[in-house]
Amino acid sequence: EGGGGATGVPGTSGRCRLTAIISERFYRRLEALIAEAEAGGAQILRPEGYAPIARDGVFKMPMTVVLNAPLDCRLMAEEIFGPVLPVLTYESIGQVIDYVNERDRPLSLYVFSHDRRLIQRVQQGTVSGSLGVNETLLQYIQEDLAFGGVGSSGQGAYHGPAGFDTFSHLKSVFVQQGLGRLTGIKLLHPPYGPVARFLIRMMKN
């Protein structure tokens, strides 16, 4: 079986590989996410001549772009785990920043632009676990660059010294020093003796 009515993605008329989906349950879930978005007005874009495959225990799907899916659909709220890419159009970078800030803080945020002012505006105007500019995977594999979430996207970070700190526990130890059983803090404990009363009078004066 395959999906129908999808518009072809420009520039994909050549050979296009299908992505294998691990099980029928995951395949049906992806199809349901796409169908819900399409029913809400989203445009589905797939390579020309390639449709999902679901037969004889084999489940495959081509790269699928979902254009302008409703913001309240499951596709825009859940982790996808499949070759499905939601794309939203926008009119201003301010609209994009507002969209990010109105939702849970992302594990990572990626900006693709050669406009330095725009990049700086996104960097300063949003909160995310990390920020990648004009790349994705290279940012993640930098061992000297901490990678981790913030808020609902996670706490702590790993890679390099940051990973050591995250997966270690710094135990604090406090030892009260004194002369035998006499310590400075005991002067503040009742019953108050001559020394405590003398100190109280000194502080009053």
C-alpha cells in the first residue's frame, strides 16, 4: 500500500532510497501522524515515484516533508523517530523566536543563515540546551563542547569535563573543630552561662 495525493519534492527525480521502519506498529504510528497533519491542512511532500511500502513484514517510507502542519497536532508535539520532517513557514525572525520561547526549551536549536545579526538575535533571544549554526551533527560530536538540555529537555551535560561533572557527585564534608568538647557554636546553646551573657551584653553595647 502507498500514500496517494502527495506532491513531489523538487530535485528528487533520481534514485531515492526508502527508510526501513523497525516494526509495523512504528510504521502505522508515522502514517497516523502524517494523516492527522494532512487532515488539518498540511501539505505532504514526497519524492516523485516513491511511496511507502507495507507488505510481507517489510515497512519502508521515503523522506516525507510535512509543510505547515497544525501546531496542535501530534506531529508537532511528539518525537517522530522516522523520516518525517515538519517544516513551518514564517514571515519574520521575531515570529520564529516567539514560537521557540512559547514552548518547552529545546535540547538543541539550529540556525541556518549567513546573516550574523540574525544569528546573534536568535542566540540572545532564545534559551536552548545548545545552539548549532549552519550544521547539526558536527556540533554533537565535539568532545570538548558540552551537550545537554535545559528544563524539560534535560539537566546536566556530557562530553569532556562537563560529562565528568554531570556523572560525578561532589560530596561536601563539614567538620566542627574545637578544643575537646568545647566548640564556638556551643556558646550559643542554652542554658546560657556567664560567657554567653557577657557576649550578649557586649553585642548590645
